[in-house]
Amino acid sequence: MKPRITGPISTKPLHRRIGALIAAASLVGVLGASGTSQAAKVPGLIIAGPGAFVPFVNYLTPRVVMSKGAIATFRNFDAVQHDVVSDKGLFSSAKIGIGASYAIASTHSLPPGTYKFHCSLHNWMKGQLIVRKT
């Protein structure tokens, strides 16, 4: 008699699932258990966390504050590629994979204000970059 398998079966390759677990553990190690509250304390840091490729899961830091003249940084701790693209085309990052970082140099010239951004690959991922006077 063959064993009966019940419940959902993951179709992701094993190495991607292991990579996601490693990324999640790294993220907790970098940010601590309070994750988003710690990330919010790092000016200009936009993070895609594990599972962000699932609909209705957003950036780990959907609201990011930085000073005028600073350069925002995007870090991806998810198992799939993400990017950061301004809704008005004012700044963008490259599409980066797990564990990668990208300095979004074009953010240094933004005047104070609020700038909406999204992931071009996952339309539900949205956020705001808030630039304040120094």
C-alpha cells in the first residue's frame, strides 16, 4: 500500500525553500526579533522580507524616512527577485535577488516630500519614501 500524502505540497525547489529560511534567519539576526521596528530606525533602508512574493505581503519597510541628500538602500531578504521603482519615475533600483543590496543613488537629489514606490515584479508591493529636511 502506498503512503497517502495529504495537505499542500510545495512545488518550490528545495534550494529555494532553504534559501528563504536562511534569509529569514539572517534577517532576524540583522534586525533582531522586532524586525520592522528595528528596520524603521535605519534611515533610508527599504527591505523586501521573506515571503514578499506572496500576494498581499508587502515590503518589510513600507514606510521609509531619510534626510534630504541621503541615498536610500534596498535590501532583499526574499527568495525571489524584487526591485524598488518610484511611481513617478524619479528613482529605481535594479532587480536584486536574495541577500543582495542596492544603493539607490538617484534618491540623493530628491527634495523633501513623500514619494510612493512599488516593486515592478509584484504590483501589490507598495511603499513610501519620506524625505525630510536635514
